[in-house]
Amino acid sequence: MPRELIADRPGHTILREYDEDPLERDQVRAKTLFSAVKHGTEFRGFQANTLDASDVFSWEWRLHLRGKKQEAAFPKRLGNMYVAEVTEVGSDVSTVRAGDLIFGHASVRETHTLSADRVERAPEGVSWQSLMATDPAGVALGGVRDAHIRIGDRVAVFGLGAIGLMAVQLARIAGARWVAAIDPIEKRCLIAEAYGADLVLDPREADVGMDIKRATEKLGVDVAMETSGSSVAMTDALRATRYQGTVVSTAYYNAPMQSLHLTGEWHRNRISIVSVRSDSEPWLDYGWGKTRGNKEAFDLLAEGRLTADGLIDPIVPFDRVAEAYMQMNAHPETGIKLGVDHSLH
């Protein structure tokens, strides 16, 4: 029987067998070749230790309802994206055939059975790593658009996970003249350098705000992008941003913001703070939303204007993904974006 990655309880993963239902006339079945995990949002649900796992969020009132607890969310499937080879198609399906490669959003499992209208063919010549980067690239693109980065701007990106590393590149595509990248993890900093960052800083060793002010003739960056979910990084972003500049955040802040200081820099410099969430529609600009944003991110990857080289790290066999998932959750410094190569043993 095929298996899938699930969390059977908060903070614990297993591989679980599942049954495959008979294929319906409008469905496609495929064997998974590669999978990937979405760290920030997915790990938050996996840990089940934030308000999202306790107090219900009301979309009517747009706030958490205090004292109204969520129903148990476990067991739950884990994973974000896949690339698979079509093995069987229903009698009414004419858009794909056996042997075609497809990709999309779904959990980590050995097979996928989908309605044909949910299937997207993988274009030739695009690496599976680039296909797996479509999701973080779409989030980063939303942040860059909401930040209104323009020709000649100076930009600092705080947090060099998958979203931050995409943002480093997208800021340049949007017109930034100078880009700084900040993260305490060396392997992420090295990739940011390879992606074209002009200044790379380890916040444990540098006074990030002062170093960026020195590098910009005391002015600071026009835009800071905070992608890490760290209160320390948010404070550094405020310190690094110019008078009347903009800080955009793509992050969900899990822990109390004990290291966030909304004191001198934010107040005296009149800095705008913008929350970015690609799933919240519509986006700030008319005509833009998640579908168009993801399409643009994918096109940039397919055209080679965005790269995902080195982004999927570590890459593990499917048999080891449960162990690797918990390892990445406990020690995020050991990688960037967890990938699964189903051909490995």
C-alpha cells in the first residue's frame, strides 16, 4: 500500500499507509517523483502551539475568539508541493496522458489522485527545485509588490529562508540598486551572496542597523523586508530603515515579541509597517491576487530570471522524511527548504 507523511499528534510525524479509491472518469493518478515542505506556515500547524491551534480565528470578525477552542486538527497531512509522473487517466480526461509530468500543491505522499482540472503539466527544461520554489516565490513577490520597490531603491531582507532568498532576487528584478541580506545561518548567507546580495550580515555579530546606515551614507534602506518571524529581526529592520521608509513583513510571529522595540526608530522616523499575506485577497494593487502572483512567480522561475539553485536543502529519501521533518522543525539551521526525492533509498 502507498504511504503518506502525517502528523499523528503535535510535533510528531509518521508514514501512514492509505487506500487508493478507484479512478473516476475525470481524474488523474500519478506517482510522486519529488516533494517539498513549507516550513513557516506548515511547521506552525505541526507544532500546534500558537493561537491558531487554540483560539478560533473568526473570519467574520477577523480576530481570534478568546476562550473558543479549536477542534482537534490531528492527524493531519504534511507537505506543500509535488512533481509526479502520470500513471493513469480517467476515460473523460484528454488534457494529459500517462507519462506526462505534473506538479502542484499537495501533501507528501507516494501517489496523487486529482481531478483533471487541478493538474498542471510541468514545462520542459525547468528543474524540479524551481517548481518546488513556486510557493515561496509567490509569497516573496507579494511582499515586493506591497513594498512598492522602485528603480534605485536600497532594500534589506531579514531572514534568508526560502521566502527571503526569493525576495533578495525579486527586489533586484523590481529595480533595487542595492540589496542587503541578514541571517544568522551561514549556509543561507552564502546562497544570498550567490543570488547577488551586496551586503550579507550575521545579526549575532553585527549591529545590523548601524552597519546598514554606514553602508548607505547614514540614510538607511528605503524598504526592509522581514520574513523570519523574529522580533529581533523586526527591531533590526526598523533600525535599518530610513526616515519615512517602509518595513513589510511576510511573517507570522509565533512567540511573544519580547525583543521588539517600537521606541525611537519607529516613532521618530515615521516608518510604515505593512503586513503581507499572499492568501489574503485582493492584494493592494487592483487586478493582483494570489493566482496572478503565483503565475508571475512561476514564469520568472521558468524563464530563469529567478533561480532556486541550492534552495532545496536537505534532500532526503521518502523513507526518511518523517525523521527529517522533525529534525528540520527542531533545528532549522540545518537546512533551508526540506525536499524529498522519491527515487532515493
